[in-house]
Amino acid sequence: MMNYIRQKVLNGEVLFGLIANLGSSITVEMAGAAGYDWIWLDGEHGMGGFNDMLHQLQAVSATPAAPIVRVVWNDFPLIKRVLDMGAAGVIVPWINHAEDAAQVVRAMRYPPEGIRGVARFLRPNAFDFEFDDYFSRANHDLLTAVQIETAEAVNNADSIAAVEGVDSLIIGPTDLSTSMGIPSQFKNPQLWEAFAKVAAACNAHGKSAGILLPALEDVDRLIEMGFRFIATGADGNLLGGAMRANLNRCQQARNRQA
């Protein structure tokens, strides 16, 4: 049942994802069918709750995409719950120190490598029918990603990337730019220097540099810089933008008739 993606991430493949923040299983299924490599199910800023998350995970499983869940905080019970629901990996926000990242790794893994509780009758192990396979693979194949969202985290990027078991450092440009005192200045050279520092730390430790794409026009530059795990946009933004473009075109026609 599981669509693991960790090895592709660690192999340095360029993988494109879509953030699902509407809480909709339909937009998630559409994104998977469209061909995204992974879907970012947003439990931090998304509109849905755990029941919606379950339906989204079920929808992703009908597509080739891997479901990666962002939890609301670096909290062991939250991480355990979304893994037990069938996430192929977890993104944890607001990681500022290596100790924070090590805590995430422990929450992700079964003993003796971690502190995740073991249960047999769960979605990811096909409700016990595939328990042995899942149990043997989970510690090795589930993706562990941490978010870099503050100037402090950028300064500690090398030590965070050095933590064994952390697979990807993902930059959140809006939070990071705000922390740096240049809110939403996505072309500011200072912000891009921070991007480069995180990418270099990932490269030095064999980890994948990730980012929420500030603008579609930046994708080539970011790939050249070393970013590989890239969230290209969000279902809410894309749908909203398409609606605005549709309406604007129709309003132009109405205005010509006035």
C-alpha cells in the first residue's frame, strides 16, 4: 500500500510536489493524477482536520504520488498519528537546532532507533496483512524532513543537516524572509544567500535541499543551486489564481460591451 519516496530523495532526484491546504481529497487526487511526485498534506496551515487527512491519504494512495504530511509542530504524538494513518513521510516545521531535528528522527522510528509505538492493525501495513514488510522497512524508508524557517535555523543548517536520519531540509521562504526582517522580499539577495547556505549544508552531508517555490520563474535557478525536493505551489493558490484569470477575461469582454 505504501508509496515510499525516501530513496529517491536521498539519491538527489529532482522531485516536484504540490501543497494541499484546502483539506480536499478531490484536489489531492487531481494532483496525484496530474503527475506530481509527492503531495504535501498540510496539517499546519491547511483547512482540514484528521478525518480530512485520512481521506486525503486514501486519495493519494490511488495515484503514483507519495503522501508527505506536515504536522503542526515537533510533537511526538502528532508524528506517530500521521505515520499510523499512512503517511510516507513527515515534514516538521520550525526546526532551529540539531537537537530539534534529532527529536524528530526519534519520533519517526521504531525502537531501538526511536520511540515510535508499534501497532499492527493500521493503514500503512494493510491492517496487519503486510505488517512484517512495513515493520521491516519503516525505519529505513519513511521520509524525515525538517523545515528551515528562521535566521537561527539557517545559521545552524550545517549541524541540522548532519543529524543522522534527517533526509531533507525544506526552506519556508515566507517565514524565513520575515525572520530576517525582509518579509516576502523573495528577490532580496540576502534571502538567496540564505538559500545557498542551506543548499550547501545539505550537499555537504548528503541530504536533499528542499524549498517552497517562491515563484515559478525561480525553479531553474533553484535547481542549479542544488535544490531537489521542491513544492511548486498549493491547491488553494492555483485554483484561486485560475478563478481570477477566468473572471478577469470575462470581465474584459463585459467591459468592451459597456
